[in-house]
Amino acid sequence: MTKALPLAQLSKGELDNLRRVIARRQLPTPLSQAGLDSIGKGGLFARLGPLAAADEEIALALIDLALAAGERWAHHPPKSPALLTWTEPTVALGNIRATTPVLLELLGSAQKRVVLAGYEFDHGAVLFKPLHKAMVERGVQVSIYLDVRPAPSPKSNMSAYLALQAHRFLKRNWTFGVPVPEVYYFPAGCEFGSHRSLHATCVVVDETHVMVGSANFTQRGHSRNLEVGVRLEDPALAAALTQQLERLVHNKDFLPLPLAWPDAPPKAAEDDGEVPPSAQAIAPSSLADELLVSDAARPLFARLIAASVPVPQVGEDVEGPAGQVIGSPELSWCRPPQSSRRSATACAGEVERWCSHHRSRCPSRS
């Protein structure tokens, strides 16, 4: 039995037999010691792994995935050893490379398809540039799976909330214009009060190359944190990851995230600070709820939004001219649109007064 199978503790013959009796409903699920004893396979129970608690649909899916991965492994074994990737502090060893160049090379090499999942994104304007080039020049298909934080209120307008999150993701991470990727979100994680999230971080390129690690697609993850990951050339693992994500889409565990401007370059939104119509329709008080604005900052927030200042970033690092982090304000307004700069200037005095009163969490502006 090849160790590449997701259920490596079971042989191909044992998996085939389990699949047959489960599909014929000769063996009830979740699997039990008594059930396996009844068909003379009680010795398997200690080696079931994730099958032990799975219902019929999940059990069959896990077995199919293991069998498919085994077939691909047999015909397409790994072609190269694992490469360790590392973010800060730098380690000068031949088999360890910095995270960012490895990711840029991997995405830039794509010929057909890229599947990418992550918890946090803010550095896509740098990291995804070669990926967009691959889409333009070679028609590479891209699917991105991301986490959307829980809605702040049970009365939140979810359509507007998701539109705002889609706009934010594209504005901060896909500044290149069309084509844009398919983007999916984890609906169970964005429900009000949810304690679930998409926390996986992985990249699959052309169903052959895999990169898995702790680094989010953020500046922190690629330049300041201590992160570790691995890059593999492993068709079996690549197929297993891709198929698992596709199955979750099929089962509606992931849903498409509606994009704010799927048919046009985002130049206006990026340069002018526009928010999508669905976000513009949110009242300042509701928008403050969506952005988790504190009570102390709400009066100022409402005045700035009423003055057509764009929606602020929340809790983002503010960097100095040399790239150093100089603070993480609660709210930060950067590059106000030309049409609203007069309004923003009119609010400057109030911003300064608010800052002098709340020095510990002062909103930044430029």
C-alpha cells in the first residue's frame, strides 16, 4: 500500500471492499466495531482513521479520494524532493529558500490551472502579479478560496456585507484588472457569531506542484513573521487537494463570492476609492456595525462617510517610508478620491481634535 493514500493505514483491497459494502448498505455508517465484526472485518476498526466517524456520503468520498490518489501516485510519483520555505529570520542553507520568491516562481510557472486557499490576504498586489500575467498570456484558470470574517450583527445585510468584502479583497489584492479569478468563501465562517474559519493555506499549480505552509498571503507572512512551509512536486497530493476543494464547492460548503467589478478593470475603484453600489447603499450606522467601529470613533466615522470619504481600512498596519510598521490604527483612510478631497480636508480639523482626545488609537490619513 503506497503511503501517498490519504487513508494510508488501509490497503487498496481493504478500501475496495469497504466501499462495496458501504455502497450496498451492507455495512451501516458511521462504522463500528460490531458492524465490522458482522462481516468478518473487525480487525480493520483500529485502522479506520477518518472513516470511523464518517457518514455514508463522506465515507464513500474519502475512499474514492484515497483510491484516486493511489492511482495517480502509481503513475506519477514525486519527481523532486521537498523544498523547505522560510520567512524570517533568513537561513542560508541550500535546501531552504525564502517564501516569497518560491511562491512567485510557482505562480509564474502555471500553464493551465491554479487553486489557492488562504486565511488572510493583503499582499496580493505583489504576490499575484505573475499569476495575472499567466492568466493573460496563457489563459490559466484560477480559483481562490478565502475566509470572510463573521458578520457583526444578526441583522446584517449579508448581500451588502459580502459585496463589501469582495470589493476589499479585489482592491487590495487584484489591482491588475481583468481577467479576475473565481473566488469562493466559507459561508459557515461568516455567519454572525460563528467560531469557524477557513484557516488552510495552500497552492496547487497544474495539478502537479503543491505549496503548503503557515504563511498567509500578507506582508506579515512574507516579510516579518517567522513562517515555514514546503513545496512539493507531487501529482497525487495535488490531485487530492484539488478534488477535496472541488467537492466542498459541489456540496456548497464553499460558495462563489460575488465580485464588485468582474467585467471591468478596477482602476476607478483603486484610484478613486469607490465602493461598490451595494456597499454605498449601507447607512453609516450599519456600515459601522459591519466594520466593528468602536463607540468612540462612530461620530467621526459617520461624518467622514457622509462627506463621501471612502470606506476606511480597519486594523491595518500603517507603514513608514522605509516600510517599517509605525502603528495599527483602528481606522485608516488613505489616498482620498479627488472628488472628495475637499470634503476630507473640511473634516481634517475634526480628525485632529478626535486624535488629540484618543491618542492611543488615532486614525491615520494621507
